[in-house]
Amino acid sequence: MNRTARAAALGAGALLIALSLPGRPATAAAAAAEPRIDLRVLVVTDGGPATAALAAELDAQGTPFTTVDLRASGRPTITSAFLADTVSGRPRAKFQAVVLPHDNPFGAGSPEMAALAAYERTYAIPQVDAYTYARPQAGLQTPDFSGSLDGVRAQVTGAGKAGPFAYLDDAVPFEDNSPTVGESYGYLAKPAPGADFTPYVDAPVPGGQERGSLVGEYRHDGRRELVVTFVYNEHQQQFKLLARGVVDWMTQGVRLGASRNHFAVHVDDVFGSDDRWDTELDCTPGHVDCAPGEGTQDGIRMTTADAQYAKEWSRNRGVTLDMVYNGGGSELFREENGGTDPLADKLIADKAAYRWVNHTYNHTFLGCVQDVSAVPWKCVENTDGSTRYVPRAELSRQFSDNRQWGQRAGLPLNNGELVTGEHSGLRVLPQQPDDNPNLSGALQDNGVRWLGSDNSREPAQRQAGPALTTPRYPMNIFYNVGRTGEQIDEYNWIYTRKADGGSGICETSPVMACLDRPLDPDTGYTDHIVPVESQIALGHALSGNPRPHFLHQSNLAEDRIAYPVLDRVLDAYDGLFASSAPLVNLRMADIGAELRSRAVWDAAVDSGRVTAHRIGDKVTVQAPSGVAATATMPSGTRQELLIGSGAFGSAYAGRVSGWVSPGTLQDRVTLDLPAAPASGRSGRTPVAEPSGKKLPVPAGAKRYVPPGPLR
């Protein structure tokens, strides 16, 4: 190496070291003024649903947190040493935020509460009171109202819109799913006289013109508390709406982890035909739930008018549908109709309006060889008693023939994506407890990396040969119906007791609830199925979960029964969120990659292999090699690179967020914030605060109160 090259290499190495280290103040005094704040949340719980909900939200976002359970006999004592120490001569706060069950869960005069209060003052650490009484010690007057909040329509205040809840449109409706179950309880109160209290979310006091706070910020004694005066659990809509803002407030917009609301819709069996439910036989002729030869097979297939409607709907609603197609369905139609297929011609002409996913050529069952001579079906056995499986060659042919058909049609495909018919090839309980052993090889033959699976059977992403599964939510709009009456009839068959004329399945199922009475054959779809199914799908979207939903082409045909459910989801979302927080509509490969990245990140966090901290306006994140970090930061944040810098993340809900890895020749991520977050210190002297009694928790807040029959 010549002298010039060696000098350049040494200079690059010195620059790498400088960028890998936290920024250093010029003087000891400056160092003392800029403590290190670790990006981790302390959650102190008493086992109540509110702290559990916040912990679940942090976990879902990928935000590291430490739990101290006040019920555990061997729990650590919260002292100044537990909360803070010194690293390389610099004061370190071990937690960037504190979550407590209520404003003082330790009791009057507690040294632990005193240690927390001192810690929060010293390092400007925010505190969330997960569910507390409205009382002067929390900055509020005694309640103007206490009781059920079921069905209350709360609102984000002007301060909330300008602050942590800017991503919401206005309303925060509280659920009221059952007239016989209390689901929410809380207190409505005005700020106490002289208190520095700002309501962020309030609601009208029953019987009057005044409003009371439900979520607000109380600034006192050099500390900041977010005071929440209603109880909730992680499944309730009101919590899902507010959770992002609570986490943003406590972390001051600087945190590991991220959350976006997603909604993707897969339409299976496109170009094919779906067998129709027989309302007299209560089964589907031609399918395995009817005995062989029972009934008359009748197919449901979209028309060109249905295709035109789908294109216009997708454009008008801003949701790109994923068309999961069977090319063999079009070829069969052409054979039976003089060589023409107007539906395929229309969909192919409009191919750019959709995304396209390989669904196998003929939609054949690709697991074990099925014996359908009886209901339920069973797997055929070989002479030695082993299960007979569909061979690798047949699986591979189904995958490749359909891909090639789509390529000839000019469909814009991602060849790494595949959804098999009925998710077959993967295990199906109880008949087929293992994957088809030939599946892995066939996936390898065709370069499949992302394989659709049924979230109701296998909610976790897993390896299937060379591919990872992408779990999909089934919608309770059945594949074998095209008309509203058929949907109601089959729904009643599944969800009513034998005494009411149903199958009675709901009476023995551990996860399914029976209807009180059969749905009205004329109004049951609009009055029950649409609101129930849309509420379930909206709940998935509000959870930051990217998993797609799937229905079938039959649901876009005839009465087009899918659209009322989808429209209700989208309309509800538009009425709740500002334009800064749109629904994210990803394709299957991107959803699979997101789930994979989350799993890798969560494993690294859970094993303690991720460290992150903030010093002033600089954030440093170190994770194991090959593990991308997920983070949410203020707009304008940039990533330091070996030479220069690059933009970090993309905009969502008033922040920037995304996945980030170290740059070339770097071993950690360094992010430069546009400005150091405000400290919020007021310099006041703390006062002793009494502990409260155990707060009332209604039955509905201890567990999920379903909006209707469970699947």
C-alpha cells in the first residue's frame, strides 16, 4: 500500500470511530448538562388491564420496556440506583418514561415514589398514570361524573390536536358492544383551581353543558404526568385510537419501535368459479361438506360489469385489491364457451389497477390425497398406513403453469408470492397435522419466498421450506355465496343452536359464540353481519398489524356483498383519523418482509441484545449484525453515514419512522434529531401525595368484549 492510500485509509478509520461514538461535549460542565437517556420504558404494574394494555402496545410497536410487578414478592425495589447511574462519567437515566397504574401506587410517604419523583425531575422523564382517580393530587377537581362510559363520544381537544393526538380527526367513540356488559368506566372532571392541567381528550358531562377531562397533562413540581381517568384494555377501540398518542407523549416522539395502520384485501379464485351454498341442503354441492352426488353444483363467477365495478371501487377508495388468480379457471371457461372469456379479457385489460398473486392453476387441493366419500373427508393412506400426499411434480406444475399463464397475460407478478388453494399443502387440522413433505421442494423449484397461510389456523409467521408464511385474516363473508340471502342462511347455519335450526357447531366450539336468535333473512346482513365483520376488520387495522384480509371473487359478483363491509371499514377509519395517518396498503411480499423484520427485531430486544440512548439531539442504536432497527423520530431526523448523512424513515402520523441499519463500515446507527426535545422542567418542589384505593374495573375491561360471534 502506498503512503497516500494508507493515509486515506487511516483517515476513514478515524472518521468511523468518531461517528460510532456519542457526541462529546466540549467541557465537563457540558457533559453534566447532557445526560444519557436510555430508550427504554419502565412499566410498573399492579396487574390491572390499563398497564397491561400499555405494555402490549409497547410490545406491538417494538419498543423496549422493563416491567416491575408490584404483586411479585421478589420484585426489585425502585431506588435512585435502580433508575439511574453513570456511564463513562456521564449521568445515565435508564428509562425514558415511566408508566404507573395510577398517580401513586406505592402508598403515602413511599420512598419508591419519592425516588421516582426525584428521577423524573432530574432527567425530565414523563410519567403516565394509566388509570387514576380524578382528584386534586392528579391536577383535577373531584369528578363531575363517575360511571359507565359505554357509547360515549369523546373528543380530542384543541391542545390534543396540537399535541400528541394530532393524528386523530376529532372523535374518540367508546365501544358499547353489549347492553348487558359494562365495558368502560371512568371519571369526568375539570382541572383543579390553580393546577397547570391541559385536557387532551374530554367528553360531555351527562345532564349538563360542561365537559370533563379523560386524558390530560398535569405539570407540577418539575414533573409531567399524563393523567388518564378511564379504564380500558388492549382490545377496545378507544384504547387503540389513543395508544399511539400516549406512547408518543411519554417518549417525546423519540423511541425505538414504530406503528402504522394497515389494510390489504386479497380476492381469491379470480378467473375461477366458486361453488354455491345450497340453502335447502345446508352444504355446498361439489365441495367436501356435501356428500358425493348430493345436490346440484352451481358456480358463482364475476362478470365484466363486476370487474368494471371493482376497478372503479379500487380507484375511488384508494385501495389496491390483490387479485389472487387461477389461470386454469379462464381456460376452462373458454373451453365451455366457444373460446371466449370476456371477464378475463376485461380484468387483463385493467391489470394495472390491481396487484396479482399466483393461486395455482386449477385450485386443486395440494396436501394429502383426500378421501371425500364421507363428510368430513379424511386423508388417503398408503398400504403401509402412511399418509398419501400429492406429489412434488403436481405441486410444482400447479405453481409454474399458473405463473406462466399470468406472464403470458402480462400480469405484473412478484414470482416469489404464492397462495395455494385453501392454503393446502400446509397442515390442516385435524385431518392433516403436518405439511405435505413435498411442498418444500416444489416451493424451491419455483422460487417461492412468501406463502399465504390462514391466520385463523396459524397466526404466527413460520418457515415452510424456502418460504416464510404470510398469515391472512379470513373474513366471515363466505367463499360459496354471491347473494345476500345465501350469506345470511349459511351464517345462521353456523352460528345458531340446533334448537333454532342451526348446525349447533357454536354450542360445542371453544371460540365461537351462538347468536341469541337467527338473523332476519331480509335484514340480517345489513343489521348484523356488516357491522360485526367491519368492526373486526377495523380492529385489525387499528392494531398496527399488516396482515391482509382475504375474501373471494364470488363476493364481488351478483349482490357484491363484500363492498358494504369494506366500505364501512374505510368510512369508519376516515372518520377517525387525520390525513397524516392513512391506511397503508402493502402487497403480500412486503407484508411478509415486515413480519419477518419484526420477528427478528423482537427476538433481539427480548434477548437484551439491543441498546439505544439519546444524548441531546443525537440518538445511538446498536443491534446485532444483520438486525435492522425500527424507530420513530421527529420530522427532519437524519442518519449519520461514514460520509455525510441521509434522510431517516418516512412520514406518518406527524413523525418519521421506519427500518434502519448501520451504513457502510459502521457498527451502529446514529440519528441526528432536528432539535433536542423540550425538557418540560418547571423547578417546583414536590409535595407528598396520598395513595388511592383500588379503582373500580368493570367486567368488560378485564377481557375482550367481542362485537359479535367469534370465528
